[in-house]
Amino acid sequence: MASLLQGFEEVRLVKPVGKTVMTVTDSAVRFNKATAEVLGYPAYVKVLVNEKTRQVAVTPTTEKADNAVKFSKPEGKQTSSVSIKDEAPLAAVSKFFTLAEAPEGEIAYQSVNGAAYPEEKTVIFNADDAVAGTMKRRGRKKAA
């Protein structure tokens, strides 16, 4: 039987991952659910920046690691995007993005698709590929 299948390689079933997206606003850096999935839904990540290439990388870490940032709930519990509002990573990432003035009641943002490296459990976002836009503020409407 072995000779019949000699030279064959098993087809690996790789679940396609959706597009990884990072969205930067003045108050948060948001990563979509696909980003959490590629990283393996880590409870904590490190946010790394490369000044020269204007890139942002996100990679899992442990709670006790230096510069660990709270990130995802476990798989199945993380139903939406992950927002990081910690001042240091927000400031470090924000300096690569210029946010436009947004009309009243809207929020300016810059959004960028990431390159996922599932084997290394890392996603890299290139700031120069970002697209700008505005979105409606979510949450309670102000009483008129």
C-alpha cells in the first residue's frame, strides 16, 4: 500500500482567515476579529512599531511580560473587534496616522489591512497603506 501513495503529500486543511484590519481613531486602536483569530485569541499582546518602515506589529505575549497590553477574550467569546485604549500604544501607533477633522457627530479614522503571519502568530500593518474616513459616533445620542 505504501508504494501506491509514495510521493503523495497530504493536503493540509487551512482555514482561510478573513482580512486583518487595524483602525486608528483619536481614542483607540481597534483590531478586527480576524486579527484576534490569526494571533490565536491571546489575552495579551505586544504592540511593536518600526519608525523607519512606518509599520505596526501585533504579537501575543503573557500577562507578566513587559509592555503586555490586554487584548482578546478566548476563542468563541471574542465576538467583535478588540480595542486598545492604553495611552502608550495608542500614542505610539497614532503618530503614523494623521486624522482629518471630522464633521460634528462623526469620528475620523484611518484603517489599514494587515499582513498575517499565522505561523509566527504576528500581524504587521503598514501605515502607508492606510485609508482615511469618518464614521458615525456610536453610543447614546445626545439629547437635542
